[in-house]
Amino acid sequence: MLTLGWSDGATFIPVDFSLLSSKTSQINGISTKIDKRSSGYKRRHEALQSAPDKIPDMIRRALNAGVDASYVLMDTWFTQQPLIKNIKEQGLDVIGMVKNLKQRTLLMVIV
């Protein structure tokens, strides 16, 4: 489960969540018999998306619901350039350790 929450440093309030799964671990996956308009189909379809693909939508829903935020704090697993760019485009700063990848060197200057 992927959870988006708000925190003041002492408390954590869950704001949004997404149930994630892989095609191989699904017990009752998507079939042609399920109506594509149903909540079950939509939830199954959402479960197959990756966590970095879901995060921008979750942040957008939280901001539209009136959640006040200045920055997003996230784990190293999520600190990828496309996701950071998307969050910055929504007007939020990002706090998170950048992965130490041998394939490339990433220099980030945040002003």
C-alpha cells in the first residue's frame, strides 16, 4: 500500500492511499467480464501502475482537497528525476536523498 500523508513532525495524518500489486501476485485480476465503468475494474487497473506513476495524482488530489503543503518528503526509492520534476511543477519542493547510481551522476541545485 502506498500512503500519502500530512505531518507536523509529531503526528501523521493519512490523506490518500493506493493499493498496488503486480500481475503475478494478483488473486483476482482484470478480466474481460468486469465492466470497465465499475469501481472494481478501476481499482484493479490502478493496482497495476507503479508507485512513482501514482504519486503525482495523489499529490494533486490532496492539494485540490485543500491540504496545505510546502514540500514533499520521500524515501530514496522515489527520488527519480521525472517524479521530482512533476512535483516541482505542482509548486512543491522536494526533500529526499538521491540514489547513488553508478550509471550516471546527478547534480541537483534547488534555489
